[in-house]
Amino acid sequence: MKKTKLDNQIELLAKKLLLSADYNRLRILCTIFCFKKCCVSDIAERLGISVAIASHHLKVMSKNDLLFSERSGKKICYSLADNSFAKDIKKLICKYKNHC
């Protein structure tokens, strides 16, 4: 069966939703929502995870346009990307979290 335009859109949406469907990624996103901009080492320390794990998740979310990355000296800091998908994910997460 040939894929329709709707099928392609649904497939893309499923891939994007999977970006935040991970315990550590949700925790990282919530941290960024609270502090607006965070560096990898700060996120790792706040969440009690390794810098390598934090960095991996942040790179995946940044590569897929959920986060924006910016180098500040030797550090890389992340903030929520300025697009409708990122804003919608924030609204969805904040709906279930009291202090966004």
C-alpha cells in the first residue's frame, strides 16, 4: 500500500514525539524549562547523571530541533528551540507538572 501525505505526517510526528518519550530526556527538558538555559555539566549535576549521558540526550534533542545549542567558552549550553513543536512539547509537559 502506498503511503499518503497523512501517513508521512503521522510518521514524522511519531518520530518527534519519541524524542521526549524517555525518562532522562523529560527530566532534562523540565530542567531547561525551569532555568531557561543550561550547560551540560549543570544539567548532569542537577539530575545526578553523568555528563556523557546528559550530553548524549541533549545532542539528540538538539539535532532534531527540540533544543538550541550554543557554545559559551568551553561549555555548551542548551535552551528550548524557537519552533512550534518545541513550544507544544513544553505545553504538554507543563500541563502535568506544576512549576513550569
